Amino acid sequence: PFSVDPTYSDILRDRWKTSPSSVNIEYGKPAAFSGGLSSPSTWLQQFPYDVQLSELPDLSSLSAISTEADSLLLSSDVLLFLCDPVTTPLPDLANRARHLLDKPNTILVLTSSSGSEHHHEFISRSLSKLGCQPGRILFVDPKRALTAITTLQANPGSVPAIDKYQTDSLGSRISTVGAALRDILGPKDVSDKSLLGLRQLTAVSQVHGALAASFRSVEGVEKEIKSVTCGIDNLRSEVRQTQGKAVTEILGEPGKVDRVGKALAQGTKDMNALLGSLKLWKLVWRVDEIAAIVSTAILQQWCKELENQLILQSGRLEPTQRRLSTSAFDILSSSSRASSLRSSVLDNRLQQLTRSPAYTLTPSTLTQPIHDRRNQLIRYTTTKLHQEAQSAVVGAFGGVLTGAGLGWWLAFGENILSLGTGTDMGTAIGAGALLAVGSIRWAVGKWERAKRRWTQDAGRVGEGLARDLKTTIERTVDDKVVITAVTACNGLDDVIDRRREELRQIHEELQALETVLRACSHFPTSRTGSHTRLSRQNRYRTDACPTDKMTVVYMT
């Protein structure tokens, strides 16, 4: 409120010099006191009740005095909100003060030199789209109003000064603020509108605001749940893609790039070359080394290139594992620390998973089936081959010795023992040679059959290796690569389900309260209070505010 009193002008100008948390302005002789001042302005006497004007600092500095500011805002009968739309765009204003602007007793005062109906409709539509519906929207030019009063103070008796004062005062539309307050408080000559009735309306308005804030809080949690759910869906999509393409990327696509088939074919070729070089006549002196020779070749040649590729693929899986784990922890941390979606239990479980020894990818993670199948070839198939080689050599030697013995017997045995004249020498030698050659032939056939059986057994082991590798890759992806992401998604699903049930119950309770409040709002108010709920709210309101003054809070 302005006044031509120069003493009051100085007091008004210096009201924020001591940096108070708020300034209370009441009608009286010009004087300043702790946290307030007295104003001789007749503007404060145009209402049917005494008015106390409480001025708060700008919105950006309210955090330091939130307790007192909240108390004033809750106890105010009217809220005057001054905003410069040039320095504070409407979207920023709505984001920071939506709960204050969406009240019927709020008067939004925009500092603007234009107050056309078109401008007013545009601002109203814009605020409505932003979820704000203040009780009144005014366009005032405070600087022009201040110019008007300073002009009059400089020359109070000058006719041009008086004319300029009237022109600037009307042009600033400062009088619309008082008119808006009179619409709420009533004109001075009206006596049928009680202070208690106004306080009841204020209480109902505040309860409406509290309900609206509760609904907004529920909507905020629902938006947070929707955002987290979207993150979970995206993470699950990445998990499915990783699981679906892991086997194909590591082992190749069957029919196009079959790395296992190529490795087995190359391994069979190398082993056949080795076995082909092991002729029977070479086994005579190395028959006890067959198992060592074949085992060494299996360890060094059989699927060796495939083993190297799997070691490389194990290293390539680690970035995917790290990326999915990071995404899982990002989803957990996307909610605020006070959010009910934050779960310390789930976070601790994920931390344990990532620090578990079983979580680490090692070079042998994917190659273990190759080692197992090599051991199977060495322990069973190669051992059997070794035994067959020994049997063939022994059989060949036995046949040769038996043939030689038979020839000698037929040639000389009967004559020595005086059993007869003996068999013709050529016949005896032929019989012995036939038996020796037959035994060697049998030994060669036995050895060749043993090598073919080894090759067939190795082929069946290779088929088992392909199945084992596929199972190992799938298990590795499930138990190591995506385990953190899957656990996080499942855990968050449980948290979200519980939270949605809580929100459903809260929303039903808020709707029931809104229905009751809407019914209470239709009861007429009297000087003594006409409804129990309103009278209880009145008792709270009258405790919060002086009963003999209306409180108007002014903030920028």
C-alpha cells in the first residue's frame, strides 16, 4: 500500500534492509518494528475487516525459510502472487508454484503494461493447460503506479502533478488489486458476511488445496512408476535380444557359418591324418605309446581353433554383462532416495550377485565342454584304441610265430620224433607262411577297424559337443550375463505391484474425502458455523490466525 507520507515512504523503501524472513504490514501511524511496519495508507481500510498484509521474498529464496513460509501460506485468507512473465515464463512458474496457483483464493498479478481481454484469455488458457487455475488473474504495472505516487509526493499541490498521478495510477491498473480483494472479502458497507464465514471458506479452500496436492503426489508417483516400468521393459527387451542372438553370434548360424561343424570337420581331418600315419608295422616298436600319441594330438589339435574363438567370445560377453548390470542399477537409482520404489534389499541382492565369484566370466567359461569332451575321448575312446593296437600287435606276432612253428614241425618235427618221413619242405614252408600272413592280415584289419571305430566315436562325441556348447552358452548368458538385469526387473516388478496396490487404496480414500468435502462445501456457513466438519476446520484455522484480522499474503 502506497501513501504520500514521506516518513512512511522511507520505511517502506527500507523494509527488507535487515533481511527479515517476512514483512507484516498493518494500518497505523508510520512506524517500523521487528518483522513488520505500520502503514497510514487508507488502502488497508477499504475492507469490512482489518487486514494484515504479509509479504514474502521471491519464490527462489523460500527454501531457506520454508517453515515460516508454509505457515503463512497455510494460514492466509488471500494469496497475492506477483510475477514478471518476462523473467519467469509461465511453464517455470507452474512447475515451481502449481500448488499455490491452483487455489480459488489466489490472485495472480502479472506485471504487464497490456491488460487486454485477448491477453487475459491467452494467459488463462496457458495456465489451464499447465494445470493451474488461480482464482483471479490481474495485469498491473507496479512501476507506473510507483511513478504516480512519487510524482504526487514531489509536488502535492501541483495540478499537473495531480493529473499525472491520476493518469499513471489509472494506467497502472493498481486499483484492480483492491477490487479483487473486495470481491473476496466483501465491500466495506456489507455486514452480512461474517469473518467466521470467510474463515470457513478459507478452510474449505485449504482442504481442497491439500486434496489437490495429494492427488498430484499420487500422480507424481504414478508417473515415476510409469517411467520405471518403461525402463524395465527396455531392459527386458535388451535381455531377450542378448539371449536370442548369443548362440548364433558365438557358434555361427547353422547352414551359413557353422563354427562347430567346421572345427569338428577340421579336427576329424587332422586326427584321421594322424591315425593314417600309424601303420601296423610302425606299431611294433611303439605300441605302448599309442595312447600318449593320440591323447597329445587330441589336446593340441582337436577343436583347438574353436577353443580360441570361444575364449575370444567370453571376453566379448563381458561388456554386455557390464552394460546390462549398469542399466539395472541405473533403473534402481532413477527414483529419488525418498521414493518407495527404492529397495535397499534389492540393491543389496544385486551387489551380492555382481561380487559373487560365479558372476565372473573367465576364459574357460565357454570352453569347459571342449575340455570335458577331450577327456572323454582320451579316457574311453583312445584307451580302447590303445588296447586294440596292443591286441593287433600281439595277434600278429603270435600268428607269425605260430606259422613258423607249424612250418618247422611239418618239415622236421615228424622226422626227429621218428613218426614218419615228414612233409615236403615246400609244403611245410607254405603252410607256415600262410598262417603267418593270415595272422598279419587279421591284425591289419583289426587295427583299421579300431581306427574307424575311434573316428565314429569321435564323431558322436563331436555331436555331443555341439549340444553341450549350446547349453553352456545359454546357461552362461542366463546365469552370468543377464542375471543382474533379470533379478532387478523381477524385483522391481514386485515393488511396483505392491506400490500400485497402495496407490489404489490411497486414491480411493482421496476420492471418498473429495466427495465428503464437496458435500460439505454446499452447506451454508453462518456466524456460528453450521457443520461439524467445518467447525473443526474453523477451530484449526482460528488457532492459526488472529480472529480479528484477515490475512493477505503477498509474494513474488
